[in-house]
Amino acid sequence: MLRIKNLSKTFYKGMEEENQIFDNFSLDIEENKCVAILGPNGCGKSTLFNMISGSLNPDSGEIMLGDVDIAKLSEDKRAIDIGKVNQDPSKGVCQSLNILENMSMAFKKGHKFTFKRLIDKNNIDQIIEKLKSIDLGLENKLKTQVKFLSGGQRQSLSLLMATVKKPKILLLDEHTAALDPKTSKIIMDKTNDLIKKEKITTLMITHNLKNAIDYSDRIIMLNKGKVVLDILPSEVTEEELNRIYNEKIEEENNIEVTSMTRVNQVEKIA
């Protein structure tokens, strides 16, 4: 289980721009579940992910992964237990290396290695099997540089690399947002198949309400560093979730907000 206890984070503390994101924030995530994280920009979604992964330290509080407070560990020491797929398809891969080299690097995650001895022949068969599992033909392109792959292929490779060591936690940070709708659906299906098969506890930031309902086991909505909604996908439709989103944000901010659908449209235009 991932247990977040009394987590606090303030940026620019003591300055005019001081911005408190979390104040004694707590959240429990069950093992082997996929939890969708919704909320407006600035609500704390990415800050939460960064504190879990270790790229950002909390001011106080605990992040318990099993019996270990990983908030006390460096980002490097957490890496073996935490996988992450970013929105940008180029961020989770090394574009100048080929597919085999990228997958070999993922197999060595958590261990020291040199690029001279990057490829371990003992892992090649396993790498090929992993690539076959996503059914994109990448196992036939082992020597192809990643920069020549499509966005969907790169994101699929990034997903495999993030999960090849079966992490205890997988963080999906809007990992299909930069893809076209058809490719996004393909990647979401492959993501769902993989995390269910490998039983990986997953947190998924998304602005896509349909994906939240279709692919998660639990939906959490954040605003101003607080959980304003915690619901099962079976308890709500996309239309109801959009309405609840607006009501909750209006209630917290006491202002009129644009619907989630409109937010998605604006983001695509931008």
C-alpha cells in the first residue's frame, strides 16, 4: 500500500509569491489498483507525483511504501520501485539510442552500468518477448533509433521501460494527452492490459473523464491541495462527473468555472 501522511509543501516560503500547495495532506492507495487523479491546473497533481518520485521533497510528512518512508530516500534510491511515464513521448526514452539499447537500459534500472556494456545478451530474448507483448512490431526494429518512431510507439516503449522491472508504483502523468484520439485509445488499452497483468499499483493524472471512468478502479479529484471527491467509476457517468467537477471546483473557489470539456478544447488549441 502507498500511504501518504500529513504531507505539506509550500513554494517560495516567506516570500511575496509564497504558494502553499499541500497542508497536512493524507491519502491511502490500495495495492494493485489504478487510481485516476483529476483536478484543475495548479491543484497539486504534478507536485504530488514529483514528491512521490523524489524529484521534489516535501516540507514535512511521510510517503510510506509498505513499511518504508520513501520521503527520506533520494530519487535514485526510489527509482527501482517507482516507474513513471510522462506526457511528452520523448521524455521516457533516450532518442539517440535504438530500441534494444533503451530496453537494455531499463533492465539495468537501479544498478550501475556503462554504455560500453549496456546490452546484456542474456536479456535479449526477454526484451523481445516484452516488445511482442504490446503488438506493435517493435521486436522487429531492435536497431532502430527511437527518434524515428511515432509518438505512439515511443510512448509504448516508455511504458514498457517504466514497468519492465515491475515497480511497486507506476505514475502516469497525462501519458496519452499528446497523442491523437485513435493512438491515445490504443495506448490506454495497452496500459490497462499491462498494469492488470503485472498487478502494478498505478496513479494516473488525466483530464480525460472518459478514460478516468473506463480505465481506473477509483477516481480522486483534487483542488487546492485537498481531496474534494473520492468515488468509484461505477458510481458515475461521464456527464455526471463533469457536473460534479464543476460543482466541486465552484464550491471550493466560489467562482464560476469553465466545464471540463471546454478546458480540454482550450488545451488542444493551445
